[in-house]
Amino acid sequence: MKHIIKYSTVFIILTLFLLSCQKDDLDDLHKVIYVRYRGADMPAYIYGNGSEKVFVIILHGGPGGSGLEYRMGVIKDDLEKKYAVVYFDQRNSGMSQGNYSDSKISIDLMAEDVVALIKVLQHKFGNDCKFFLMGHSWGGSLGTAVLLNGNNQNLFKGWIEVDGGHDLHELFFETIRYFKRISDEQIALGNSVSFCEGRSCMVNSMDTLHFDSDNSDYLNSNGFEAESKLEEDGIINSISDRSATQSLVNTIFRNNPLTVYWNGFNVNNILSDQEIWEKVSYTGQLYNIKIPSLFLWGRYDMVIPPAMGQDAYNNIGSDDKKLVIFEKSGHSPMDNEGQLFFNEVVDFIERNK
């Protein structure tokens, strides 16, 4: 994170699907822009109410997800009515394009991409824009990297981390502990006993002192399966049929699913080869983040357990900070408890815009 971006060398392509934005259409944005930076062309889809020039920039999960995965539920139906929401496809993710190699993908470079995006948005909508950064899952890792680099915190009014991975090294060990705890708890309740017994036996055999990439992959994939069981047992809320339909439409009709899959496969392999899961640990640097910060976590997040949210809250350097645990949620409280999620986000933005 020692790179200094020379903004004069950032080449920007603005591709608009509609007419150029005028003052009288800021309250109903439907725009697509492309950010060209260091060998990548990255789309950002902008929807919502920009009348107050408040922009919520969503950093998607993955690595290798896509921005439009998040244009569903309360984010689409409610948050867009209040603010402009920017759904950004990260480098080698979603519908991004470019010639990629191991040397052209890193979390530091991806953090530079986010700053390049800010410069594009300022160029298009004005330097008086107010930006809030929201990172979910892997987006929490990336967002933390953005904020720890140089003076980037000055670009944002606030930081919202949603079940984020700011410490991927510690995450592995905490997930083992949490799997064991929740499995034993659900067995005692008589819920999904055979599933939980199998997972409890598996994590009991894992080395809790040394990182293992195979076990890390196992925990990640089984975390989502475990949350499905928790939904079936009524421990966490199910995603609504409407939200599921919106997600399907965004995935199939607004992206090329093959491109999204291929990009995701490639970026995961490259970052794994860089041992990012073993090496990324920002906990010891969180005291350097001073801007207002909101941490939103599902109580039953089996992918990034709530202890990681408590860790972020305890170590962040901001005097204005809040941790919210959603009692009926897993890895994505915006889906499981959408209205409560919306209320917390709006309250935070209104206090800090």
C-alpha cells in the first residue's frame, strides 16, 4: 500500500447508456461509467437519487463477485430512493475487462482502482459529492485497504463494513471455533443433527495453529451450506422470493454469467497463489482509520463470524463508531433483515453526510 497514484496518468472512459447527466435528472440516475486504469476497464453502475450528491459505493464480495449482485432487496427498493448507489465491478471481476497477469492483480492495486473510481465520479458529478464506502465480505478487506492507503480517508464521509474480512489470517482460526460452537449449539437444540455432527467432527480434526488452504476452502463453502440449514430450522430469516428473483435477473440478464464466472475463477486463483488468505491482516493497523465507521454483522454468519465484527469495532481508531449484530441474520443481513439494515445505514449516513 505504498503506491502513490498519479492521477494525471489515469485515463477515464465515460460510457453512458443514457444522455449526459443534467441537474434535473440527478434524482433518478440510471448510468453506467467505465473506469480505465492500469490495464483494466471496470464498469460502475449508478442508480438512485443523487439530488443531494450522496453516493454509496458498494464493494462486492468474492474476490470475483460483481456489483449488480447487490442491486436487490432494500438496497434497490429503498436505499436507491434516498441516495445514489454505485455498484462497482472490481478488477478482473464481474464484467470488467483487461489483460491480467499475476503482476496486475493485487489488493493494493484494487484499492487504487477504487480511488480512480472516486476521481471519475468527481469529474462527472462534481467535487462536492459526498461518498460513503460500503464493503461486504471480501469488500471489507478491500475497503480497509483503501482507507489505510495514504490520505484516502479524506475522500469519504464514512465507512460501512458488512460482515467484512479485514483480517483474513485470523478469520480462518475464528471460523473453526465458531463452526464448532454453532454446531454443538444446534445439536443440543435438535436442529439438522446429522449435518451439524458431521461438521463438528470435521472442524475438530482441523489444525487450529497453522493455516491450511484446503481447510479454508472447505470452511468457506460449508459456511453457506450451514446457513441454508439455519434458514430451514428458522434460526435466521430467509431471503424473500422477490429479492431472489431480482438477484437472478441481475445475474443472468444484466451480466454475462460466463464472463462473471471466468473472471471470478481467475482472480481467485491469482490471489490464492499470492497467499492472500494467509497474509492479509489489517487488525494491527485499524487504529489509523479515523473516519466515522459502522459495522453490521449477522449473529449466525458462518462465513465471517461476528467475533470479527467485534474485533474491527474494538480496534478502529474512529471516535464515531458503532457495531450492530443482527440476531436473525447470516452472512448477508441486508437480505435476512433488510429493513433493520436499511434503518442503520440511513441513520449513519444522515448523521455524517
